[in-house]
Amino acid sequence: MSRRSWWVMFSVLGASAVLLPAAALWLAAQALQPQPIAAPGAPLAISDLNAARRLISREVLSQAFQGEPLTLALTASQAQALTQDMGARVLHAPSSLHLSEQQADLAVSLPIRQTPLRALHPLGDWLNVRVRLSAPPSGAPVLQAVQVGELKVPPALALWAAQRIAEARGLRSMAELGLAAIETVQLSPTQVSATVRWRAELSAQASALLVPPEMIEALSRAHHQLAQQLRPAAAQPPATPLHWHRPLSELLPPLMAAAQQRSLALAFTASAPRLHDEAARDNRAALLVLGLYVNRVSLATLVPAARDWPALPVRPVTLQGREDWAQHYLTSAALATDLGGRLSDLIGMYKELLDASPQGRGSGFSFNDIAADKAGVRLGRIAVQQPQALQARIAEVQADTDLLPDVRDLPEFLTAAQLQQRYGGIDAPAYRAVMQDIDRRIAQTPALR
């Protein structure tokens, strides 16, 4: 290479070393702003959730999964309240929603000090994101415009980035299935409504996605183990009533002990990453099988091959004597293994608020139900993050209080008015104090430390 060629190459490299950081700094300066564009919203009112009650109806959900259309309509104020509440809980950021004719403008203000870009806070304290969506005649909303600070981002680039983020978190395929189920969306200044239909081909895709081949084997092991545990003892008198309950502390430990034995056997031949993945898969299978069982849902709805597996006798499963606590606990645990704890927390809290609603048919808001939800979320998180440690802990469980702290003293069956009068509503200081007490008790529970 000639001297001139070397000089040109070093000149280009030197210019790049200067210009690229300068360009990145300029982009950051354009993206960051000193003030948020979205202000914190008012506390969520229970009335804002009333329209969503039918979504947790078992009958409606059953019809939806059989292909019947399901429509949810919210007023503009309800949609705004839910947007603000979910923005605060999921992103820890203020957000706002403005509806117009067949368009929706969403704004989110992310505090830069709470993001990986915190070192850039001298350039601005807020990352303000504006998104415009439009409703086509059919199908999911379409991304029309995206702006980050003063930067206009091409929608195609923003969509690509969103897909990469969802893929990194293992949510892209599920998100695409959910969007494919949307038939129509109607937007107006006063209302937003959406109709979804869960078609047969979507069920097949969801089943293949949620239950890959390697998971079916783990589910089969857990199912057969549970069937063996539920089988009446040979010495049991024939006249014994069929509706005897089984404490969760009698069913979960043997399932986890079997998973632990498999992990110990694999430890001699499998690499550390593979051992972790196999243990997490066995834990997830055990929690899913139990979660479906306590909710009276057949595993065959997810795994057609399960129709040929041993039938499970109908037996109430209880947690500290309560069947509903076992349902809260195991449903939250199964959700947390795949969807993450924060979403499971949201589902539990919103359901309790709906139960407290005067227009609803629920039994009222119960802090001990919330405690069962939160404990289940923690169990699900540990099941996939520290799978072998959890197997060892659960295998040693002796009583239900090893799985869930004693929460019988917590208030339950509160109406919306009582919740407001005694605790100031959700997120008020008195409410947060009870939640902190619940978290403290859960952190001290033997299986969940």
C-alpha cells in the first residue's frame, strides 16, 4: 500500500473517531428534554375498570377461545386512566392518551435517571416519546408517527426496534399472535373499542408456541406424578367421600422433589446452562400442571396428547385451608414463569379492584388474596431464575405456611367505599403500608427467601 493510501485510511479513521461520537452526542441532545410532556395522572378509580369486568368472566373467555368475538369498549376517560395507571406501574413513567377520530396519540415521559442512558442526564432529564396510531377498517392499529424528543423516527425503524425489544424479552411471538386476533378497532374522541376473535389457527399457533416439544415431555412427567399423588391410598375405606381436599404443601413438594432428582442426575453430564434450562422447564411444568388443575382446566386444552394421559380426579386443593388462595397462588406462579412478575402483579391487583366494584359480582377487595398473588409471583420468578435452589427449598416444605405467610389477619371483602374510607384508595400511604407489610412477610417465608 502506498504512503498516500495509508494517509487516506488514517484520515478516514480519525474523522470517524471524531464525527461518530459527535453525531451520537447530537442525537442524544435532540432526544432528551428538560421537562416531561406527560404529567402523573390521578389515582385509578375502580369505576374505570368496570367495563373490563367481562374479560375475566370464565364463561366469556371460554366462548372467546371457541372462536366467538369478544368486544371491549372504554370511554375516553377510562382509557386515559388505564393508560396512566399501566404507564406508572409497568414503565414507572407518566403517560397520557388523546383520542380523536380513528386516531390515538400516546405520550410517555421516561425519567432518564431510571434508564441505561442515565449518564446522559446533563443533556436532559426526560426521554419524551410520542406515538400516533391510526385505526384501519380492519385489523390492529397502525403505527403512523413516532417522535423521541425533537427527533422524528421513521415508523418502520420504530417498529423494528420494538420487535427487537420484544424478541429479547421472549414476547414477540405472543405479541404478534395477540395483534393477529384483533378484528377491528374503533377510535373516537369519546370512546375506544376493539373486537377480537381467537380463530382456530391462532389456537394451534399459540399451543405450539406455549408448549414446544421439549416442554410436552416435562408436562407429561409432572402430570403423571400428580396423578399418582391424587390416587386414593389402598388402605382408604371405600366409603370415604370423594370431595376431600389436599393441602398444597402435600402436592407441590413431591413434584419438586422429582424435578430435583432429575436435576441431580443431569448434573453429571449436562453443562451448567443446560442444567439451568432443564430445571427451569421442569419447574414451569409442575406449576402449570398444578395451576390448571386447581382452576379445573384440562391440560388437553394446551396439549392434545394429554387426552391419553391418566385422568386426574377432581379434588379441591387448598392453601391454609382456602381453595381460592391456592388458585390465586398457583395461577400467579404459572403466569410469572412465562410473562414476568410485574404483569402477574397487575392482573392480580386489577382483579381485586374489580371484585370491590359495586357493579361487579366479586366478593370484594381482599388484601390476603393480593398476598397470595404476590407470593405466587415470587414463586414463579424464583422457579425460572434459581430453579435448582427452589427445587431444594420446596422439597423440604412441611406446611402451607412455608409457601405462604399467615395472612388471615389482613382485611378482606372490602367494598370500593370501604377501601377508599380506610386506606384512601390504591397507592395512598395507608394502602402502600399494607403492601409493604405483605412484601416483608413474603420475603421471610422459607420457600420464597
